[in-house]
Amino acid sequence: MRTGLLIFGLVFTFGLTSCATHVAIRPGQVKVVKVAPKNHKIVIVKGKRYYFWNGRHYKKTTRGFVIVKV
């Protein structure tokens, strides 16, 4: 009986938790800029580095720069 309650408790506990680590975005929604212009500014917001030009913040990725909301 005790083992059954323990198993039920574990299944119930782990069944309610989420394993999601990130939110997927459809590929058509993301604009990637390969090279930052010469007039870009590097800004630090909450300890993270962003690149700023044309009134928008960008984050550097392995594929280029992506627009983000800060």
C-alpha cells in the first residue's frame, strides 16, 4: 500500500511539471541581419549585451543579429 501511494505521488508530482526550456518561433517571424552597421552602439541592459541601431535592439547569435524587445 505504501509503495503504491509513493508511486502515485511521484507520477502526480512529475506529471504537473513542465519540461519546456524555450519558446519556439516560426522561422518566418525572425529577421537575421548578417553584419551590424558601422554606426551601431553596444549597450548593456540588466547585465546582457545588446547592439543598438535604427531605434531597435539586436542580440548577437551564431547566424547574425536578431531583433529583440528589451
